[in-house]
Amino acid sequence: MNAAKDQVIIVNERNEWMGTMDKLTAHKEGALHRAISIFVMNSKNQLLIQQRADGKYHSGGLWSNTCCSHPMNGESTMAAAHRRLQEEMGFDCKLEQAFVLRYEAAMDNGLVENEYDNIFSGRYDGEVNINPEEVKAYRYIDIEELAVWMEKEPAAFTAWLHLALPKFVAYLDDDRGSAAA
């Protein structure tokens, strides 16, 4: 495994670089670190979601947004987003930074996500070729249907999706409003 991929970028509350730390140690200690989350929609305005592989170090088997990860030291969040789309979902598409989500949440196995999460949005209608080491399953889903599913079965979804989805919906609503103006 690439040692750089096993490191996360530690940041302060202003998202300023403070150093790097082993990924698992950062999650054990709850160290604030930089992350990326990607939400890809198709032309039917359905969100591409993934079920994380069972073997992931946390949240295995849970449903989440299109993909999530951490930038490597010296890598921009945008470059990391494109890299991880390729590595996890087997495609790339045009992305734009939508917003930032600062959150902290307890995970399974006693781990903590404490992230300055850069959220990206994209559109894609092509072929998806998942990496089975990262992704167990995927599907496109209407956001309203996803929200109902998440309300009925909250434990089936990652903690960060519960936090990010309402903000992503607001971002989409703002984007549609500005496009109509």
C-alpha cells in the first residue's frame, strides 16, 4: 500500500495545514483532518450512492454518497476528488466545490470522524466500474426516495451522509434558483 495514502492532513479550525498523521491514528484520536466527499447526479437528477465495502476500516457495509476520502499531503482537494472517483467508482467527471462541512461523529470500532470535509458536486451518465475493495454496491436514487429510506433505516447510512445530504439539497436548490435568475 502507498504510505502517502495511509496519511491524512491534520488541519486547524481554519483548515490550515498543521502536518500529517497516520489515518488510523487520526481516527482513533479524533484529530481534525481534511477530507473530501463527492455527490454525483445523473441527467435524471438522481444521486449516485455507494454501499461501502464490508472490509472498510469503519462504516463497512453502510450506504453513503458517491465517494469519500482524504487528500494526500501536497494534493489539492479537487485533485483528490478526481483521483478517488477513478479509484472507487471507475470514472471521472467535471466537479465543482459545493460547500464545506465541518463535523465530528463517533464511528463504529471506537473511531471518530473529525473532519473539515470539502464537498464536491458533479454530473455523470456513463458507465460505473466499482472497485470491489472499496465499494460493495451502487445505485442511482431520487433524493426524495433516499431521504425517506434514511429516515426509515438510519443505521444503514454513514454518519456524514446524514449531515451532508440536507446541505447538499440546499446547495442544489440554491444552484437551481441562480440558474433560473
